[in-house]
Amino acid sequence: MKKMPTVLVVEDEPAIAELIAVNLRHNGYRPICVLDGEGAQRELEVQLPQLILLDWMLPGESGLTLAKRWRANAKTKEVPIIMLTARGDESDRVSGLDAGADDYIAKPFSTRELLARIRAVLRRHTPDQDEPVLQIGSLRLDPNTYRVLFDEVPLKLGPTEFKLLHYLMTNPERVHSRSQLLDKVWGDHVYIEERTVDVHIKRLRESLGYAGAMIETVRGMGYRMTATPSPS
């Protein structure tokens, strides 16, 4: 019997939490609902979920603070996070992504959209199996073992950054527009702004260190992966 993916729902409004939980159960997920960061931390100590739905406005520590802490912790670093927020401004959404969220969804939201976002994030988190190892210069990516190395030194990437790097390395030297990257990496059924690509490119470059220069910005066009980056 296939194991149901566990989703940790961190939401302080019981009615919203229950609505999310009911829809998750009806669609093959096992929800665990908590009201605040303390409850979430207790659950994470027991077992890591496949995904966290994290409300921004929580009693005590905010979702933004929690996302930053979990991304900085080796145990929880790779767990995908979707942030739920009533804060719809672009600057707030960018802050959520910079804090480590893989995606965000503004309240009020439809359950159909929420489920689509969950499926998309989980697909990005699970690399395709039995694919060839990719190498450009000294940068190597193995989709089967979820490893990235530069000069034989292992690098730590989040699930979205891994999927983004995988796509860029599969199609080197080509210029990819933001809309193309959204379609290929996030999926054409997920509706998020092109600004999201810039945020994740920034995070990817930071994770790659010196190898980050291999991802070039082509002004007015998009991004390109190259083994011979232009001098700064």
C-alpha cells in the first residue's frame, strides 16, 4: 500500500486549518495540524513531513522567522515549505521566498490552487530517477543521488534550486527567459510571478559559491548556464 505523504499544517485559525486538513485527507495526504511554532517544532523533532504549510502570521514567532530557522538547520533544511499569507505585496512575497519558502499562496485561496501548489512543490522535491549525471566544467549534478559537487566539494541546495540547476545544466549555453523557466521548472499549471525566478536564481548562485558565476544574466532576455562565464 502506498504511503500517504505527510503535510505539517502550521495555522493558528482552527477553521482554516480544518478546511485544509479535510481537503488534504480527501486527496491522499496525511495532515498534521498545529497552532504555532512550538507545536511545529515538537512535530519536527518526532518525524519530518514531506511538506510544511506555514502561515506567516502566527502567535509568538512568525512564519518568516520559523522558515529561516528551519532552512538554517541541517535536519529540516531540505523540507519543502509553502507559506500561507494574507500579505499580498510583492515585497512581502519576496521576503517569504528569501526566508527559504519554496512557494507562497495568498489568502484567501482556493483549495484547488493550494493542492496544485503542493503537487508542484513535491514534484520539484523528488528528482527523476535513473537519469544521467550532468557535468559542466567542475560542476557535477547527480539526479539519482540528489548530489551536487563543485571541484569535488559537495554543495547543499534546496529542492527548488536543485530542480532549477538540473534544468539549466540539461540545456547549457541556451538563454532561458523567466517565463520559460517558470513553465519548465514550476510547471505551466502553477501561476506565480516571474519575479519568483529571480529570487531562486539568487539563492541558487549563493548555494553554488564560486560556481554561481556559471549562471549568467542575459540582460533583457533571461539566464544562461555556461562553462565559460564572462569576466565580471
